[in-house]
Amino acid sequence: MPGFYISTYRTHNEIDNYYNEKCIKNEIKNNKYVIKRNTLNRFLDDKVFSENEKYIIIVEGVILNKKDLIQKYNKKTFFDTIVHMFEEVGESFFKEFRGSFSGALYSKKDDYWIIYTNHVGDTPVFYYYNDNNFIVGSEINYIVETLKKENINFNINEQSIYSILTYSFMIDDQTLIKEIKKIDLGSYIKITKNQLKEFKYFELTDDRYDVKDMSIDELVEQIDIKFKNAINLEYSKDIEYGYQHFNELSGGLDSRMTLWVAHELGYKNNLVVTYSKSGYYDQKIAEEITSYLQYNWIFKSLDDPNIIFDLDENVKMNFGLNCYFNVTKSNATYKLINFDNIGICHTGQIGDVVLGTYLNSVENNKLSTFKYAESYKLIDRLDKNILEKYKNEELFAMNVRALRGVLNSHIIRKNYFETTSPFLDIDFLEFCMSIPLEYRINHKLYKQWMKKKYPKACDFIWEKTKSKVNASDFRVFINKAIILGPKKIARIMGVKTKVKPNSMNPYDYWYQNNTHIKQFMDTYYKNEINNYKISKRLREDMIYLYNEGNAFEKSQVLTVLSTLKLYF
């Protein structure tokens, strides 16, 4: 993943990434530190990699409100603006940034580093610290390469492996290497001469705004205003650089509303991409919407099961922090597209749980056990102290499942482009989280917003319900019964039936019916399961999960094995 590298070790280290031919490499010469970057050749005025007599400043990603900040602080350049913000606002100056970003600031006089990630943590930064030496990098791969060249030992983090074997992603700031941590979302680290400390500058809450006296109509108005502001920030950034807008579109509501509202606000130079099984609702609905809006549309069929073979590639690209089944579909698509004149990838990431919610009733908003995992077979292995960080189930779900899980896929995306979602805009996100659950459950407020403000967007089928947005609950039930058929309904109710290939993720079908897929997975597992120094309990748990689990659970085991193979 493009980004930066800072280290006290003088070892020569090439910081490459998967899509390296599209990147610019730079180095700031310094007597005490190795300072490098490897960044995508786009949005370069948003990125900073420079110094003056007092500071070294690095910014990676896109700062959607950069122009506003320059104007607010009356400076000529973004570099000068950051210097002023740091000197006037303090160490957490980047709290004012909006967008997908990470960065660092070094004070030459006082010899300390401030290194940060953005509010939602989708532009990760990792670090190793020991005996006043440190390595910071946008990739774990950068850090591991230096550790190996310096002959520094590092160890398997077995507790974090259980995150992959249950949730399929990392549920906290750990990695599969004990000595390497991730700067947590909404946080920064300060490295001085003899210590490293982490500080929280942003924490998602459910009470930032006082909206208890607002009616549904008033909430709809505020939602619409804030969503339009978020859209304008994103799409005007493309225009600033003369890039074409690039939009992901599925059969859900979130990517639809991102594209739809942008269209109504006048952002018409859109290229749209969809990837799914041929004939699935994502393809059908996206094709109808793009035809209606008259946009160029790219469809990538996921009929080819050969994406299953991309195990090691995907693990190397996301450092084993996410099950490779979660990301292989998108990566297979992006590899085929020329991004030379394309700007931000505009998505609808986590919109359904921002304007909606993970919960199905207000009474369920209590947290006592781990929820929202992909596999529960080994759930009792997780550290229950993690649950104590969150006051209720929704904050757990949002911080763990949404921000640490769903957004983990951005690590892959950022090899090709910068990516944003208007639902991740902090002002919009915090406002929605403050709205009482009874308005958000079952997409009540979401649908009301669409019906009142964008009625035409309701005329297309919603993949989740297989019905239009304004359909009655009875009509939704009838449509599902007709479309899904009795066998699918039986499976939903727990009755075992033969797996069919026409789902969005037909992994079980491929494993059961494709000899090459089954042979690849089983052979990889057998070749690697006994190769690493792990505890007897962990090895037995992985053997159990692979032998007793479905295809996705098998992929969780394979992701761990591939990561151990990569680093150990």
C-alpha cells in the first residue's frame, strides 16, 4: 500500500507496493532517520513530503477540505498551513482534516515525531518500537523487511490469529506479529527520545448531537444537508485535479445514493464499476441505474473461480489483516482498469449501518458477548476484555465490524486509488450516530430520506429485499418467497439443501464442485499446517476449523497460514 516509512535503523530498504509503476518515490535526507515515501502519482498537492528549518512534514492520502484550511488560516501553501496549525492548535492539528489520510510531523528542535491516522483509521500506519529505536510504515511489509535485515527477532501473535479465525479481520490494534502494532483509528503516537505514547484524538460516540426533540422530517432535512456537504467535498476534489469521477455501484442503497446525489448535484463525469456473479441482482440493478443516469458502466464478472488461487497475493497486499476471501473479488476487478485519469473511488461504505444500524431492536443494545463474527466455532478464544471498551452493542458493532472490518478492504483499494465514502464524513457520521435507534432500525429513516428527497431512486430494486424501497413489508415477503424459492428459504431456516452457484459468493459451491479449487485449498492447508512454531492448542483449533468449517472458514485458516508463510 502506498505511503511512507520512517526508521532509526539505517538499513537500505526499498518501499515497494503492488502497483508500484504508478508511484512516486522520494527520500528526505536526515542524519538521524531514514525517511521515505512511495505514493500514488495523483492528488500530489494534497500530499506533503517536505521540510523547512523547523519541521519535517508528511501527509499521505487526500485532504478533502485542504482549500478551506488554507483559506481559514490565510496561508499560501498547504505546508505553511500545517505548520501554522501545529503551532497554534497543537499536536492533534490533523483533527481538522477531512478525508482519508495519514501523516507525520517531526520537530527538529525538540527531536520528536507525531505520527497519525485519520478519524476512521482506513489509511493505516504500523509501528515497531524497542529500546528507543523505531520503525514506522504504511505497510507491515516495510517493517518486517527492516527487522530481518537488522537480524531482529519477532514473534507470532497467537491471540490476534483468533481474530482472523473468528471475525476474519483484526478486531483491535494488533497484527499477527507481536512486536508490530497499528495506530488505532482516531489516534496518533508521539515518539520522543526515550518513549512512545499513543493518544486518542477522536472517538465515535452516540450522543455528539442533541437531536431528541427533532421530528423525522427535521432529521431528514439535516441528513440531506450533511450528506450533500460530504458529496461536494469528495467530488469537488476530483474536479480540482481534472480527474474523472469513479464510482462503485452494487444492488444496495449506499453506493446508489452516493452516485445518485452526486448526479443531482451536477457531478456528471462518472465512470461506474460493478463486480458480481453474472445475472445476480448487483449486476441487474446497477445496469438499470447506470442506463437511467446514462453513465459508462464497467461490469466485472466474478464467475471465474480462479480468484481463489490469489491467496498469497492478497495476503501480501493486506498483510494478513483480512481474510483473503473478503478482498479477492475487488482486487481481481481493479487489476483490469487503467486508473491514469481517474480520481477518487467513491463508494457507499458502511452507509447501511450509519444511517441504519446493525441492531434489529432497541432492546438488544446491550453487549455481553462477541457478536457479528464470521465464525463462532472458536469465539471463546477471544479476549473478553475487548468488550469492556464499548458501552453498548452498537458502538461495538460500528467500531469493530464496520470501521475495523469493512474498511479493512481499503488497504487493497489504496494500491490503485484514493477511496472515500460520504457516509464516513465525520460530521455526517456523528450526526447519524446521535439519532435514536428506533428511527434507524429497519432502515426507517433511510427509506424516509430517499422517498422524500430522491423518490426516483426508490424505483429500482433493492438487493437486500428483492423489492423496491417503497414496497410494503408484505410485498417484500412475497417477492422474496417467489424469487428465492422454497430451497433457499429452507436454507435460511436452517434446513440443509444442496448449494447452488447463483449466489454472490458461491464459495461452498466452488469448493464442493470444482476439483481444482478443492485440491488447491486442501493441498495448501496440508503443506503449511505443521510448518510453524505455534501452540498445540492453536494448531488443533486450526485443524478443527478447517476440517469442520465451510469454505469461508477454511479460507480463514488459509489466510493465517499464508501470513505465517509470508513473515515466518
